[in-house]
Amino acid sequence: MRILITGADGFIGRHLVKALQDLHHSIICHTLNDGDISNPETLKKYSDIDHIFHLAARTFVPDSFEHPYDFFHTNYLGTVNVLEFCRNHSCSLTFMSTYVYGQAQYLPVDEKHPIVGLTPYHQSKIAGEELCEFYNRQFGVKVTILRPFNVYGQGQSSQFLIPEILRQILDPAIKEVQVMDLEPKRDYIFINDLIDAMILTMNSKKPIAIYNVGSGTSKSVEEVILDIQSVTGIYKPYCSLGKSRKTEVSDCIADISAIKSDFRFTPRFTLITGIAEMFSDNLKNQK
């Protein structure tokens, strides 16, 4: 297949590009250097595309409160442009959404759970999902929407929890690991498992579908620290700074029965084995 990936140089995009190349697909990578995804002219240079993975977006949640306009502008208009391209070129789309459920009313959380825009970022993704549903309903654009829970893996920015904890544990100058809060629990999905799920969506038989992507289990920040210490063999004291986000979710577990049923998707990595992959990659990079 001839596949266009927007946001191809991002954390998820880089892994997706490699995986699709290994499968011998023809890949066209679009990055910010190729044009602003919110500009209607940006995608006009492309043709003969069979499928699009739309990853280009502003994604760092804390920044969305400081720059909400930028998040809505890029994430909403970028999605409109991609959907217009799909409409005009009769290609299918995988839209990368996010966890949009807010404080869970029940666990595990399935795709029918009420959605909540806790932050400008999450609201922009909800708006993107609504656009996808509209273009499917009115123009017949075939769309699969993925809602990944907490993604982690090698090459992820230390702005995110697991690589930041790993960085602190591996840095001999740091004597105590510090995190904002030890208690929040998250469902962590390793990047390789997410990529597996994304690739499966290219063969979706449904005109539109929404799927959670997670591990089906959750762990607290404290448990993450203990797992990283176990993998690395480096044990340090740790503490909470006693800071919690105003939109903090106490626990979330993904119900992944839908994607299991439709694609026979099962995560291959536990948190321990995913962290071990990250640690091994870190050791290779130091050589």
C-alpha cells in the first residue's frame, strides 16, 4: 500500500514509519518541515495515497492550558485538511485520538463510556473524532479512530513520566527520584503494541470504528518506579512533591475487548518487558 503519515517525525510516527517499511509498504512522510498541517495547501502535493495515518498534532497536555488557541487551530484544522484529502482522493484514514474519558465512572473503561474534554488538548481530540464521524456519515470517508491510553517507549521525550523516571534512576548524580504524585494509576501501553494495533486498522472492514488501545491493567506511579528499579537493578529513595494536576485522573484501565474481537489484537508487552526494552535501548545508545 501507498501510505501517507502526518507527524512522521514524532515519537509514534518514527516507530510507525520503521514498522511499515519493514512490511515493504510505500511510505510518504509528512513533517512540519513539509508544511503546516493546518494550511489547506499543505497536502495538495500528494497523490495516489491508499491510506493515511494522521498523527500530526500538538500533544503535550500541560501546554494546552497555556496555548489553547494553538492546540485547537492545529489539531482541528489539521484534521479537516486530512479528511478533505481523504474525501477527494478516496483513501481511508486512521485517526490518532487519545484517552477522552475523564474521571472514570466505571472500570475498565469501554468505548461507550461518556467522553469529557478535561483539557484543551483532549477537547481538540474530541472535536477531531466528531469531524471523522461527520465525514464518514456525509461523504463516506472510511475512518478508524484509536484511543490509546498512556503510551511509552524508547525515544519518548523525558517530558513524559516513564522516560523521566528512568532518566532519574540512571543518572548517578541524582540521589533521590522525585515525581509530582505517587498515587495516580494509569494503563500503560508499550509503543510496539500500539504500532501493531495501528497497522491492523489498515485492514478494517468497518466504515467507521472507535477502539481503545491499552494493556487492560493499571499501575500507580509508585509501582512504575519500583518496576523500573527492578529492571535496572538500581535502587534509590523516591518521594512525591505533593503536586497534582487540577484535571488529574485517579485511575484508568482500558477495556480492549472491541479491538481484540475485531482484529485479534493482544498486547505482547507487560510494563516490565516494555521498560526492559527501553533500558536495553538506553544501554546500546551509550556504547
